[in-house]
Amino acid sequence: MEHFLTHAEQPTVAPQARRASRTWPRWLRYTLPGAWVALVFACLAFTPSLLPRSGPFQGFVGGLSAAMGYGLGCLGAWLWREFADRPARTPRQRAWQAFFVTAGVALVAALLLGWHWQQRLRELMGMPSSGRAGYLLALPVAAVVFFVLIAVGRGLRAVTRAGATRLARHMGRRAARATSGLAVVVLTALVASGVLWDGLISMADRTLAVQDTMTDEGVVRPSTVLRSGGAGSPIAWESLGREGRNFIGRGPSVEDLSRFHGTAAKEPIRAYAGYDSAPDAEGRAALAVDDLERAGGFDRAYLLVVTTTGSGWVVPESVDAFEYLARGDSAIVAMQYSHLWSWLSVLVDQERARESGRALFDAVYERWSRLPPGQRPKLLVFGESLGSYGGETAFSGERDLANRTDGVLFVGPPNFNTLYRAFTDHRDPGSPEIEPIYRQGRIVRFSRRPGSDIPPASEPWGDSRVLYLLHPSDPIIWWSPRLLVQRPDWLREPRGDDVLGQMVWIPFVTFWQVTADLPLGMAVPAGYGHVYTGEHVDGWAALLRPEGWSADQTARLRNLLLTR
């Protein structure tokens, strides 16, 4: 931030200006170049992003943006003075007056436009209007965040000056300033990444590990032999973790399935290994597959391999939909690889997700491939969010997906997914990034609304199908460091029907806007953001194509999952 301006670069203040400046507390004194850039960044923070925001959250984003702008303004002014070889000038009083008038008008206009765009977004997503009074909190919250961050930056500048003063006893003043500044930057980065960040991750891991010992209300240990942790299972119920127990202890019963279809159904098989069930990923995978085989999972018509997200969460709407379409003649296997929440796992657990996804699928495929071809269940793969990243890592490309599976459903893939990026980057000419077509859809297809035709509807789709579900308003799909300096195709092409046409790419700003949308991905209705509830039904119907299944059943099941 402002610590780039050392004592030697501070403006030379005339006596009259110095006396005037004393009327302001030191913590309220700012440089004019930094203030102008801060104002621009603060106003840009109110421009449309992907998802609706509350007033306080918008204020936090605005304050953070303003602080970054202030730091960049100070740095830019210092660099210009260095190249121009001229000292800083004290701004005239009129210059500050012009700034305050402009700032007042600009911030009010930004707040009003931001409110308008937020209401438009809420209308697009069928969300109720937020209160105006709450949105007015954006400005005071932004001011507080800005002041705190600048205070931190000035604290670092003070440390830099103190270090430079000591070093100047042993070297030249410029060398002392450069050395001290570099040392503060490096130490701050090391503390932030190596101490604070790692400490927060360790604390979160310990806290969530404790939560993993808890069991949600209504979830009880099964007595059936068809589930891990139940009768005859080598996997202890206590080792499954909270999300593992939710997966094993819930789901449609055989009575639910029979009632839906009007005929007798089978009881589904579910196998799961928790983080504490075995010491490493290969051990957990082998244990889960052993339990799957014990329960008779390889004797069912359909076998689904699920790569979980974060703390071991298995998307209930997806696996429930799968079991309904399979009439219970199915088996599902999954395992936990972390204690952390899904959004945090995206940042720190990518390697564990990759290792887990590959280990589980390879263990299943090794047992499955031993069976005579005529006695193998249909082998399918599912992954949502970071689970799709882990699920992809077991495969090298579209042909490998088709050769080793009977169907794959990946939902809301992060932008860094290797195969997703390859398919999207090499899509057929003329197809948009929000719903690309890859090699005429012969194996891999993408859909933002799977309840309608999945493009290209006129082209044949093979027996082994791969389907990606995408929402144009899903920040998980679009977040990428490339947004800092590169305009993405999805903001060059016509916007999706749940994205405002007024959203445009602005260097640096769009990256931070989409970053701020990440924690909001699940705070919107189904069909928007990162919420795909109900659409799993359409996805599985397109992949499984069970005999006698109708569009009416798809609608009934979708409504059942959305309203329960």
C-alpha cells in the first residue's frame, strides 16, 4: 500500500500547508493520487457481477477494492516521480475540494446504479428484493474496511522506515530504503502465507475434524448389510465422518422407490470410506471397494463412482436421482479425502482431490475389469465442483472416458479442470464458451439447461456419454487468474440468460468481482450460481436412458427433489 512512499518521497510541505494539515488527524491524511484511484476502484466494485450481494457484503468488496486502488495510486505516483526526477508537490486546497465533490457524486451514483443492477439480478434469479436500508450499509462498511486496510499498510510503512533508518548507518540511504522495503515485503508475504494462512488452515482442519465426530439429527447406523458401517461391514460407522454418515444413513428407501415406480424396486447399495477409515488414499479406496464387493455392488445393474467434495460431501440430489432412475438396482461408492469445506478445499486440497479421484476409480475399475464382459454392471462416474476435478484425473481424454465408462456426469467444474479446459478451449468454431460443442458432441457434451435438448441435438450421441452441466452465473466455472489481464470469451459472446448484459470485463476488477462471488455460489435458488438441484435428474436421464422412463417421470422426480 502506501508503504511504497518512504520518508524521502513524501511531499515537501510549505509552512502554511503544514499548519493546515495539522487540523486533520494523522490517520485521516491521504495522498491525492491514491485517493483518486481508490475512488475509481470503489465505484467499479458496484458494477454488475454474477450473483446478487447484500449491502454489507458489497461494502466489504468496495472497501477492499478502494484499498487496493489507493495502494496502486500511491505506487504509480511514486514511480512517475522517480522517472521524471522531480519531488512530490503538495496538492492545492482546490484540488482536494474538487476530489471531495467528485467523490460524493460518484459514490452516490455508484450506489444507486449498484442497487439497480442488484435488483435486476434478483429478478433474473427469482429472488425477493433486498431492502434499500440494508443496501445503504455498503458505504459505511466500505469506509471502515478501507480505513483498516490503509492503517495496516501504514504500519508496514512505519516498519520499513525504522528498518531503513537502522540500515542507513551501514550503507547508503537509497540502498537502505530498498533493502528494508524488500525485507518487509518478503517477511509480510511469508507471514501471510506461511504462518497466518497455514495457521488458519490448520485451525480449520482441527475444528472440522472435531465436527466430523458429530452425527446429524435423524441419521442412525444402518442395520442392513448393503451399507458401509452396517451389519457385516469392515468399516466402522464412527470412522465415516459426518458427511459419510449422512450419505450412508440417508437416501431413498426401497419403499420410496417402489412407491415412485409403482412396482417393486431393489434396495440400493452404498459404500463409503471416511478420512479416518484408513491412513491414506489408496488404503481408503481399497477398503471402500472391498466393502462394495462384500455388499454385492458388482452384481447390480449400475455402479457409480463418486468423487466427493471437501469434507466428504456426496451431493444428495444427484445420488438420490441416480437411484430412482436405476429403480434401486444400483451401487454407489465414495470416500472422503479432507475435513475442509468445499470452497476452502478448492484452494488448498487440489492435490488430495486428484489423488483421491484417481485412487478410487482405479480400484473400482481393477475389480470391475476382472468380471466377464456380460456380467459387468454399467460403470458410471460423478463429480460436482472440486469432485469433478478429482474425477477427471483418472482419465486422459474423451476416448479414455468413453472406453472405460458407460457414462460420466460432471457438474459445475472449476475453471482449472484439465479436461474441461481442453474440451472448452478446443470447442467447435461458433459454439459459445457458456455451452460449447466439442467435436460435434460425439462423446462429450455441455448443457446449461439439461431439461431441454442438449446441443447438438441433431447429431448422434454414442452409447458412452459424458455430460457437463454448467450455469452461466456459476463463479466456480469462470474464476481464473487469467481474468486479471485477459478478457474471457464468455464476456465477449452473448451473455447467458442469468447474467446481466451490463457485466463487462474490466482489467483486474472483473477478477476481484468474480472472486467475491465465490462464497455466494450456494446462496441462490436452484438453477443459478452453483446450485444444480433438480438438474441432476435430467443429466442422469440423458446418460442412463432406462427402459420405459418418460419425460413425465423426469418432471415428477425433479419436483420431488426440489420440494422435499
